[in-house]
Amino acid sequence: MQISAAAVKELRERSGAGMMECKNALVATEGDIEAALEHLRKSGAAKAAKKAGRIAAEGSVVIAESAGVAALVEVNSETDFSANDDNFIAFAQAVARTVLSTRPTDLDALGAVMLDGGTESVETARQQLILKIGENISIRRFEIRATTVGVVGAYRHGKRIGVLVELEGASADVAKDLAMHIAASNPVCIAESDVPAALIEKEREIFLAQAATSGKPADIIEKMIGGQIRKFVGGITLLGQPFVKDPDTTVGKLLGKDGIVRSFIRYEVGEGIEKKEVNFAEEVAAQARGA
């Protein structure tokens, strides 16, 4: 049947899908726009399922804040190009606001709630975004920090790194500075007592192997290793690190005896995701052979 340009335009505006997707949906439903909308939703779910296995290691971290509560969310795409798409950015921001307002317990619970500012669930909106962008889009993780006795500091570096830190006995400005420091210095844990014993032992073994060829006496080597371990621990613990705005003082000294770091969380886009190495020359050649 003949599908009018006006019908395609209306369906595009209401669904956000591409022109050909809309035209095909209208053809399949004999021009019924409401049925075509449902068709696109089902198509979106099917496409989302097909793309679910594709690696999404790019994307953005987003922060939403309100009255002593902050939410940190990582939303992933397959390419950085899509992460800069206005639709992707709007979706990621809406997801962060949704986490902040609903405080879901896990990703499944988040997917079931209504997207902030939208008319559909987070999961349905995600599937529709896949249909619109043409890539696998995933909500990888989120964290919420809230305090009634201290402050929550938040910092976002570009779109790839986000930090939340919960403090007591410190100002909001210090919390913000500390979140910035964590973004830059990436500490493993808060204090020396939090460092896993296995990690220290591993470093000790490495330092010992390096010192074994020095020819120095055992007691001197032990002192050397002790100093190296102290330096190592200071470098990976938040309180032991030199403060980024004033390297002559540590974070611990900056906070003083009254400042307490209750927790911190740092997200970096794609960390821990094994990215697929693509040889574009081979990919093009394979496509040419199959043509």
C-alpha cells in the first residue's frame, strides 16, 4: 500500500526511529500509526536482544545530585561516536536522575522503573535507543551515596571518569577537591589498614627480587624494602597520597584529625571490559570476499 510522507514523519517524531524503520513499520501495519508504534517497540526489543552480545566498552559516566545525595552511573555504547550522540547523552542523564529519585536496588529494578521525564520504563527506553542509534547500549552499573551527618563530594572529568566521596568533619569544598583528587590519582583504598595483605606481599617479592642482585647485606636490603613498601602503600592509599592541589601535603594531613573519609567510588568508562581488537583491513577484505 501507499504510505504518505506525513505518516512517516509523524511516526518518526513519535518514535525517534529512522525513516526506513518507520516506513517499513507502517507497511507492515497497513498504515496504522498506533500499531506501527507497537511494531517498532517489538522490533526494538528484538534488535536489542540481537545486539546484547556485542561489546559495549565506550560510553559515559554521569552524576546526578540533590540535597546530600548523589548518584553515579555508567552507560555504555559500542563506539565513542555514539557516546557523543545527543540521544545517548539525554538517555544517560535521565538514567542518572532516575537512579537518584528512585534509588533502585539493582539493575533489574532500575530497568523496571519509569525513566525520569519519559513515558516508558528505563529498559524500554534503552531498547528504543538501540533501535535509534544502531548499537548495543547497556547500563553497566550505578552507585548512590547519601549522608545526613557529613557531605558527599562529586566530580566528573569529561565524560569518562566520575567520583563520589563521602566525608565527615569536612566542608563541601574539601569534598569536591577530594573527589577531583581521586579522579586524578585513582587510589586503591582509603587507608593503609585497608590494603590487602596479598598485594603488599606481592610487591615485597618484586622488591626483594630486584634487590637480590645489588650485593648489599641482608639487613640493608630489608631496610630498603621497608622504605619501598612504605612508599608503595602511600601511593595507593587515599590518605597517604600527595594532594593534587598541593603535593607538599598528603590527603591525610589535609583532612586533619577531624576529617573522616567514609567511602569513595570511582568509575572510569570501560574499565575491566575486554575490548575486541578489530583489524579493519581484514574486516573489509572478508566483506569483499563474501560480496
